[in-house]
Amino acid sequence: MNEPATTRSLVIEREMPHPPEKIWRALTQGPLLEEWLMKNDFQPVVGHPFKFRSTPVPGWNGIIDSEVLLIEPNSRLSYSWSTMGMNSVVTWTLTPTTAGTRVRLEQTGFRSEQDAAYKGANYGWTKFMGNMERVVAALD
Amino acid sequence: MQAQLATDHVFTALSDPTRRAIFEHLARDGEQNVRALTARAGVSQPAVSKHLGILKHARLVRDRRAGRETHYSAQPQALKPMIDWMTFYAAFWHDRFDRLESFLQRMDQ
């Protein structure tokens, strides 16, 4: 992560009264994942491309294109999350606690694949969003 | 539904870093013509014009003709749906956390 401090990311944390191993199964076994997230053809293999499928609505085909980026069993899982031209990364982190597991979700990045090829400028999504949020806030 | 289509256009228009740069330039520095934008964009004038067409389609920029020149300005209020995106995902993931928790309970049974 070489993004500046303006990085836009969404973090949600919750402690759950279950061991990490069990939560890991719910995060990484396709049929279990479907029970609470979305239909998918996920496989716990780094580099595996897969799709989450939701009900299509007008203007959105309901498909999220993903690729497994990182797997550390019972601890960390990361995949890309691309839909509507917006590419982000979802990372799950499981930390054992006395009462169970702290489950942390971070959705970050918001940068397009072309960014790396864009020479000389730093117009990543994150910086752009930070700048533009101020512009839009000033409109009200 | 119309709003979703508009969001889609905004995301598509801004998925390209050159277009983001052009849009940000207009939002910060005000109205510009194609020549001035080309000087900053690092791509050819036809390419800039094409990018401006896509931004205009998404209603992110507006054009104004003055004689032989066309001037472009940013319409940052068109970004609102995109900024709402963060709010959308916050609600989405909170809901999925609830579902995950209730699913974990059912896994025990």
C-alpha cells in the first residue's frame, strides 16, 4: 500500500462468539459463502478468478468480478472486487479473542487497473475520491 | 432505476485515469478549452475530445460554444452517486455481517 493518507477505505469490525476456523469455513467454502454473501464460484486458491452473482437490476448486471489475492488459512483472505468499472480489494482478517474472533473487513483501493500504466500522475481512485468529496461537499 | 444508469455512466466515465485527470483539472481550475486540456493531458487532442465526449455523456462536464471555441466545465454534482457508493457499501457489509453471524449460529445446529 503506497497510497497517501487520503486513502479511502471502508472498515467494519465485529467480534463474533465463534472460533476463527469456523468463520474461515464460512468465508472460503463456496456453498457456505453463498448462504450469507452471494452466489459464487470461489475457490481458496491464490490467482483463482471467480465471480459473485447477485440479482441483476437495470443498469447493473449483478456480477462482481474477483480474483483471490491472498490466503493465510484461518487468518487472512483478500480478493479483488470489480464491478461497474470500479476496482477495489476486500480483505478479511480474523483475530482470535478470549470470547471468539474479531472479524475485520476492509474494502480499499478504489483504483483502476490502468493506474499503474498512467505515467507521472497520481490520479488513483483514492486520491480522486478524497479531492472530489470535498468539491461535492462544498456544493451544498 | 434511472439513477442506477446514471451511476453506471459516472463509474464508467471515471474508470479511466486520463478522464479522471481531465475532470479533476476542470473541477479545480474552472472552464477550459480542448487545447488547454490537451496541453495538460499528455495525450492527443482527438483523444482528449473523445474523453470529453464520454464525460459529457455521463453529465460530468458541460460544453459551451463561444465562436469557434468550445469551452468545457466540470459538473461535480454529477459525482454524488459515486460518493454515495461508500455509504452503500457500508450498509451492504453491515447487513452481510448480520447474515454471517446468524449463519454461524445455524452452522452449530
